[in-house]
Amino acid sequence: MRRFSILKFFCVLLIGIVLLGSGVAVAYMISPKPPLALIVEAQSAISTARKADAALYAPDDLRLAETHLEEARSVLQRENERLPFFRDYSNATRLALQAKQEAESAASRAVKVKDSIHTEAFKWIGTAVDKIKNFKTQYEVIPMKSSLRRTAGKAVLTLRESMEAFKRNDYFQALDKAKSAAATADYVNAEASNMLAKYLANAPQWRQWVQQTIAWSANRNAYAIIVDKLAHICYLYFNGSIKAQYNAEFGRSWIGGKNRRGDRATPEGRYYVTKKRGVGQTRYYKALEINYPNAEDLERFNKAKQNGELPKSAGIGGLIEIHGSGGRGTDWTYGCVALKNSDMDKLFSFVSVGTPVTIVGSLQ
């Protein structure tokens, strides 16, 4: 009887163990599946978005996708620590799906924004190039304050930075730099234009001088010289018509008339040749000395000193020539007009002492 009771106990125990194991197995079988595949898909979508430069062109969308994917992983880990029957992956699934959709949206938005900014940056780079080219074409040869020249250089440097950013596909920076370069070039062009406009206000006086000189040449069937500083050309007239023209270089501060000795400015006015100096008689190959300062120069100089525009110690200067040793491609003299030696030979052979020399800012 006792043996039967023990045997019965072990049978019941075995049946209980079997039933418990079956219950655990059933619990594992009916417990929800973790959204592992969906998490992998979300991670893949985020990687695709990053390759599309979403970090730069759709950062908020990408950041939201990454946040939701991280939350999905945290929820998944938390649920995996619970007993199978009590696990609930619905939040992890929702977050992973949300992360995937947001990443896909980020990739799509990045492509659109990138294309739009690319187009706008390209347009602004072209605008900046045109504005800088306008400055170089119209104003680069004009003497100006060193600060304005540095600002022009800054525009060029900023444009270069914009182009470099464009090459590495950083279109936001390319756009920002291009706009900055264009604005700087606008400022420089405006300042140079204002300065030139003030200078060209003297055009009526210049035209009168030129007309008088041409008339003198025509009436006397003689040679005359007219120098156009803005065009950097020295014209030789005969009998009222242009016979030849030569490229010319001036003092470094040639814009405006000459005010005093040492200002590196080329004078403006009506003069005439006072001396012809051949080879060995001048340090600049050959030279035609003119009568600077003339009476108008002296009057203007004395008035400037009286008004306090020039210091009392200032001198008016002199020894202004049309001479050789030019052709350097830059303005370098101390106020003279420099020609290439071959051009100086030609001019020297035509003119004589007394030949008129009219120097103006521009013939236009």
C-alpha cells in the first residue's frame, strides 16, 4: 500500500512537470514576435538618408528618425527582459515603423532641398563672378584707397571659398559665401563708381581743352599731343586728326590733378614741350619735358595752401615729362607719362619744342 502511494506521488509529479513544460512551450509559442526585421529596415533607411546628405539638408527629420529608432531599441530591450507571456512589442514596432518612415521622408526631403540649394548657389556664384568681373573691367586700373582695394580682394577670396564649398557639395555654405561675395562686390563697385563719377564731373573742362588743342593742330597744320589718362593712351594729332596712338603709364595716383610734389599724380591741363632730351640726357631713355607747373597749376596750388588743404611746407613739384622706359603694364612713375622705348622713338621724331601737350582724365 505504501509503495503504491509513493508511485502515485511520482506519477503526479511527472505529469505536473510535463504539463508545466508544455505550458512554458505554449507560452513561448503564443508570445508576440519582436520587430527585429523592422528595426533593421529603419536602420537601413537612416543610412540611406545619411548618404543623401540628410544630416545637412533635412537635419530635423533625420534627427527625429534616429531618436525614434533608439527608443524602439530601448523598448525592445525592456520587453525582452520580461517573461515571454507578458511581453508587448507594440510600442517598439510603432517606434521602429515611425523611424523608418521618417528616415525615408528625410532622404526624400534632402534630395529636394539639396537640388534647390544647388541651383540657387550656382546662380549666386554666377552673380558674384559677374559683379567681381565688372569691378576688374571697369575700376581695377583706377587708383583707390587701399582699404577699398582690400575689400575687393575679400570679395574674390569669399567667392573662392564659395566655389570650394560647392565642389564638396556643401551648397548651404556655397550659397552663403556667394551672397556675401556678391554683396561685397556691390559695395566696392558702388564706391568706385561714386569716386569715378566725381572725377568725371570735370569732363566739360577736359572736352574744352581737347577741342582747343585739336583746333590749334588743324589751324597750324601741326602736331599736338593729347593724353587720355583713363584710357591710358597718348594720342599724336596732326592737322586736327589722329596720326598715331601709344599705350601710356602714369603716376601711381594718377586719378585727379597733381596737387603737390611727391603725390605720385600725373597733372591735368594744357601744356607744351619745353625740352627734348635724347639718349643719355635723361634716366628714362628719351624724354619730352613739359611746362608743369603752368600758371593755372600755380594758382590752384597757392589757393590750396591758403585754404589749409596743403601744409605750408608742401612744394608744387616739377620736371614732368613724357619719357621712355614704359611698357611695364602698371602705373609706376612719379607723375610723368611713360611710353615703350619704341613708341617714344616715334613720338620723339615727330614733335618739337613748343608742341602742345594736353592731359585730361578722359576723352569720353
